[in-house]
Amino acid sequence: MKKLKVPTSYERALESLNDCLERRPPRLHETETEVLLPYVYGTIKAVVDAEMVLSAQVQTIKNYIKAFDDITSSNEKKTPQQRSLRVKRTQNSITY
């Protein structure tokens, strides 16, 4: 069975941007504002959507890096015994 690929929000925004860029602007004799406005608006909206998706992904990556740095720095402050300490829960008691 072939697995269907679900496009990510970044891929959808990129497809939308490509669709807008591939559309041809209206012919020269039809260049009234009412005719060009939807084309320009669609292109700008696709660019803004792609930028929002990318900035959200960058923020997510920054959050992962910060969390990893926090874990790493807190582990460096601990002694080897503290790092290897594991807490096991049994029914009503905690075993170290």
C-alpha cells in the first residue's frame, strides 16, 4: 500500500506562493486596478503566509535549542551521583 503524504503548513504555503507566481498577470490592455488587485493581493498573501509559517518553525527550533541547553546546563551542575539518581514508584512507596 502506498502511504499518502500529508503536506505540512510550510509546503501548503509554498505551493500557494508558487501558484500565485506561475499565474500570468493580465494582458497589458487589461491592467486596470480592479484586474491587477486580486493577482497582487494573492501573491502578497502567499508570501506573508509562507513567512509566518517559517517564523513559527524558527521559533519552535529556538525553543528546542533552549530546552536542550537548559537540560545540559542543569546536568553539568549536578554530581555524577545526582545525574544517575532514578526514582522508582511502587504502589505506595518511592524507592531511590
